[in-house]
Amino acid sequence: MTWQPGQIIDADGLNNPTPTTITTGVTAATGWQVTLQTLDIVSGVRIANVTLNRTGADITNPGGTSGNITPDIELCTVADDWRPRDSVYVSCSTGIGDGSMRIQPDGSCQWLTWIPGANVTSGSSMRWTWAFAR
């Protein structure tokens, strides 16, 4: 194994540098369906990828004129292996619109912001990725 800048070297990584991939653990909220869920764990670092398909009605202009979604909308929950110690804030996108998500230590993934004036239509795929170490 060759050390790379920014790479965490710990006992787990030295003893088990082979990635583990988990493909279960995401539960979608009503109106959403999980279409991708991967959690890769290597050398103590966890990289999560989630894609949800909008199966409910169109969501019209959720960010209003400011971009802020009030109240925040829970799109899914994640199991323990997927949960960071502290809240993580990341970008999310459908490929047409974009905004932000918060992944909380209790497993709640909440939609916080969305581009003003943009809709999320039924059939859209909402995607986001986060990384953390435990």
C-alpha cells in the first residue's frame, strides 16, 4: 500500500486496506424510492452515495424565492453504519436543480435548500454523496 497525501493511516487501514461495500441501510421517506445506496469503507473512511427517485407528486418551487426550504424535509433515514458523529452538510442535485442536504447523527437526511424557482418533478433522481471517518 502506498501512502497518499490526506490519507488516514490507522490500525484498521493497515490491517484491512480492502474496501468493504454495504448496499443496504437507506430507507426512503414517502414519495421517494431508493435506487442507489452504496457505503464504501476503507482504512476507516466511509464514503456514502445515495440516489432517490421521486415517486410522489411534483414538488413545486421548494426553495421559494430565497432557496431556503422551511421546514427542512426529511428525504430518507440511514442505518447506523452510514451515520456520521456530527452533522454533515453536502450538495445534492437532480441534474437540473441543485441544493443542500444535512446528514445527521440520528440517521435523518434532510433537504435544506434548493435553487429558487426550480421544481422537482416526479421521476427525478435526487443524488448526494458524503464522506466521514468514525
